[in-house]
Amino acid sequence: METITFIELAKLLISFAILAPSGHNSQPWQFQVSNNEIIITPDYSKRLDVVDGNDRELFISLGCATENLMTAARHYGYDSKYDFSDGKIVVTFSKQDICNSDTLFDAIPKRHTHRGNFSGARIPDNILQNISARILQDNASVKIYNSESREAEIIMQKIAEGNEIQMSDTAFKRELVSWMRFNKKHVNETHNGLCYNVLGFPSTPKPIGKRLVGMFLNPKAQNKTDNAVNASASHFCVFCVKDDNVKNWVDLGVFLERFLLKITSEGISYSFSNQPCEIPSLKENLRQNLNLTAYPSVIIRLGYGEEPKTFAPREEVKL
Ligand SMILES: Cc1cc2nc3c(=O)[nH]c(=O)nc-3n(C[C@H](O)[C@H](O)[C@H](O)COP(=O)(O)O)c2cc1C
């Protein structure tokens, strides 16, 4: 690659960072570039007050973006490391003699949150064990359960209980609907949020879309959808932090995104089902029932699925 200035490199790396997942596709990150650093800070205007009152998922999303940034840096011949303090993530870079491209870089634009049921095919256990063994981290960990296990039963039960609580909560539903985008014009106004074409809904004028979605936002309908996805999943993963604090949430985001890139490069799909971690009483219940010493923070289901026709949009980055 010909020599480029750090600001050009930073813009390139950030274009990969923003492809990270985020709660409701809120994209709660801001970037600053200085010397040989990229600083990632939370954009609190994107806060999800109801579902994520303590900003846990917000900081996990920032960690995911950090992992993409560092994976892209490696591809372009830079070593990088991140440090979290004073509420911001500082990523520093140093030039290497050789570029270390790997399959993880190629997975960045391919990774997506799967919508709908999986094929039902089983993922060989050893693939998942190898992946988790290669990405060990101090503060973050993952427990992987076969969908026929007793633990998976417990997780499915907690997802159902989570749906009962969230889908009966007017404030939760109002916040969720405020992040939904109902037609192309609506998508183009924001380039964020949960978009009709990604979720597999027809395009509708906003007021009609809101009314239609409102009819489906109830515990019975959500449990029907989740039960079908759960039944088609091969494995359930519970990502945990050693202690529930902001630094560990960032570390978990880095760890989670590395895991997601690895499974993507193996042709494995996943979907989130984070309800049990979003409701404090269920989270504690889950922790006890699964005999976990660490704190559950993210739940995903794994399986095989088709490539999406449409990817979730991203906002343009302002530096
Ligand atoms: C911490 C975190 C929690 C999430 N929780 C859920 C969830 O409970 N249910 C869900 O459908 N998607 C969840 N998502 C996925 C986002 O909706 C998704 O990342 C976003 O819409 C962008 O789409 P993409 O992942 O395909 O790029 C979560 C993402 C993150 C980072």
C-alpha cells in the first residue's frame, strides 16, 4: 500500500469500525483523530434509556467497534492496542513491516445479525470450542451450550419471561418503535435503526407501519417468533463479564466482536436474544440457574442461515 497520512488511514479504519453491531442499530459512537490515536467516545444522544438504562449495551457496542478498528489496522499493516479510561477508548497504532491480513478482516463487512429462523443443521461442537479457546480474555468469557442441553432450556425459559416483561412495558415498546424505520425515505433520513427491509417487513407509510408493528408487539407474538428461532438454533452462547463495570463492558464488546467475526468466517450465523440480560431480576436468576460466577451480559443463538439480501444501514462519520 502506498504511504498515506494518518488521517486518511484513520478514516479508512473508522469505515470498518462503524460496521460493528449496536443495540437497535443506534450506532452510539463518536470518533476523534489525534497524532497516532483514534479516540472512541459514547454518543449519549443515542442512549437507549429504557432497555439499556445503565449504558451496558452502549459500551459493549463501542467495544465491538474497537475490535473492528484493530482488525482493520492489522490488515493495513499496523499493530494497535486500546486503553479505556475516563469514559473513552483510546486506540494507538504502530507501523509494522508486513501486513497481517487474516480471515477476520474479510468477515467485517459480511458479519450481520441474522433475522428469522436458522436451517436447523448442527454446528460441530469442536469448531466452537476452538474459536472460544483462541480468543480468551481476562475480563470477558463465553459459555456455549448445545441447544439440547438443560442450560439451553433455562435460557429459552428466561427469553420467554423477558418477552412477557418487555412486551408488556409501554416505555420499552415506545423506545423500540422510535428506532424502527418503515420505508426507504425513512431509512435515508437517519441511516440507523431497525429497518423494515432488514427485518423482512413490507414498506409502509410511517403511521401505518407504527400501527401494524404495534399489533405484533405483545408477549404472545414475540414468544411465537422467538420459540421458532430457538427451536432452529444449534447452540446458545452466554457472554459474561467478571465484574459488572464499564471497562469490562468495553472488553466484552471487543471479545464478542472477535467471536462474531470468527464464526462469520466459518459460515456460522447468529442472532441476539438479550432480553434476560436487560432485566436485572432475570439476569441474576439466569446467573444462579446456570451456576455462573461471572455476570451474563449478552446472549446469542447460533445456527446456519442464508446471506441477508439487505444489510443494516450505517451513518456517515463526522470527524
Ligand atoms: C449489545 C447488543 C445487544 C443487542 N441485542 C439485541 C437483541 O436483544 N435483539 C436483537 O434482535 N438484536 C440485538 N442486537 C443486534 C442489533 O439490533 C444489530 O447489531 C443492529 O441492528 C445492526 O445490525 P447488524 O448487526 O446486522 O449490523 C444487539 C446488538 C448489540 C451490540
